Amino acid sequence: MFQQTAPKTTFASALNIAELIYHSVVHNIRKTHGNAMMSILRNMLQAAVFVMMFFLMFSILGMRSAALRGDFLLYIMSGIFLFMTHTKTLGAVAGAEGPSSPMMKHAPMNTIIAISAAALSTLYIQILSLFAILFIYHAAWTPITIDQPIAAFGMLLLAWFTGIAIGMVFLALKPWFPTFVGIMTTVYQRANMIASGKMFVANTMPSFMIAMFDWNPLFHCIDQSRGFVFINYAPRNSNIDYPFWFGVVFLMLGLMGEFYTRRHVSLSWNAKR
């Protein structure tokens, strides 16, 4: 009764891992609220508040004329949704269950399942919020048109991927420097309020300002997504290759660091903290 049956085939192992990830995703979604629907509605409300806050700020400061030709709220959403997906994924992955977590004492559980569940649960909630808000705006206010919706959605996935990659590096460092990683995670998320470039049109920025933003993969994702959303915008100061290879490099560094940490971490490290 207390034995864990090991799958006998590769396909059975894949199904077993998929089932574990599914249950972990459900656990993560319900973590913030006992009712899964209320947990999703909270995130949708947060996204809607972000959009309205930036809409009012742009209107009060008279910055609407600096935006792209096209739907102004769609311009704001193209930055807000990618920003929230990136930063929330980074926070979820960096805060995933580590190798010394009590959950890892259960035989089928491992850190890769915990990390995958943290990333997928965030993506699920963000995509659901995105489609719900866009549908309500399209149906209740004004019809919207997205020039290349598949490519624009691909930029959302790229922002999610880079969030996973950076979060993996923070997760690998967390057992060694927990206070430092906690501070740096918060600083990076707050800095992206400006450094992501979601409030600016990259083509209109001077070169000295571009140098301040183009290190950030999220800046490239947001600018490229606006090129796919709006038919009359062609991004010149960003590209798709940089965030992709940035994510690949940081993901590999994070996986190597997590593997090394998993082999050396001990519960006794937290005894003195």
C-alpha cells in the first residue's frame, strides 16, 4: 500500500510526470484562494487595474499623442500583458519548491515538476486573463483588430520563456544567498516597470535611451509584439533573436546551477537563518 509503483515504459513515465505536473498546477492556482475561479478573477482584476491606471496616467500627462496610430488601449495592453507574464513567471519560478522543501520527501515529486508547475500555472492564468479582457473590451466597447495575432501571441510566450530562464538562475542561487536573491528578484520586477519599455515607443526613442533599455529581453519582446499587433508599426530598435538566445543561455545556466545546488543543499542550512 505504501510502495510507489515505477512506470515500466517511457510513455507511462511521461504520463506519470504529466499527471504530477497537472496536479501541481492546480495546487498552485488554488494557492492564493480556496476557490480556483476567484484566484483567476483576482489576476484578471489586477491586469484590468494596471491597464486603467496606465490609461489614466497617459491621458492626464497628455502622452496619448506619443503612442502608435491605432487603438490606444490595445497599445497599453500589448505592454502590460507581456510585462505581467514575464515578471509573474519569474517570481513563480524563483519561489518554486526547492530541493530541501518538505514536498520533495514524497517519492514521485522532484524539483523539475515543481518548476514546470509554477511556470505553467502562471502562463495559464495570464492567457485566460488576456483573452477574457480582450473579449470584454472587443464586445462591450469597440471591435479590435490585431494584424498578426499568432506572432503577437508568440511574443507573449517568448516573454514567458525569458521569465522562466531568469527565474531559474534566481532559484539556483536562492539556497546559497536567500536574502540577496529575494531582494534582487523584487528589484528586477520593480525595475521592469520602466526598463521593459512598455510606456515608450522604441522607434521614437533617441539612441542614448535605447542603450539603457536594449539589454532587457522584455523590451525586445514588447516592441516586437507591437510590430505584430499594429499594421503601421515596424520595430527598428529590437529583434526576436536576442530574447530567445538570452533565454536559452540563462535557462542552461539555471539548470546547471539547480543541478549543482540540488546535490549539495541541506536542511541544516536554514537552521541558522
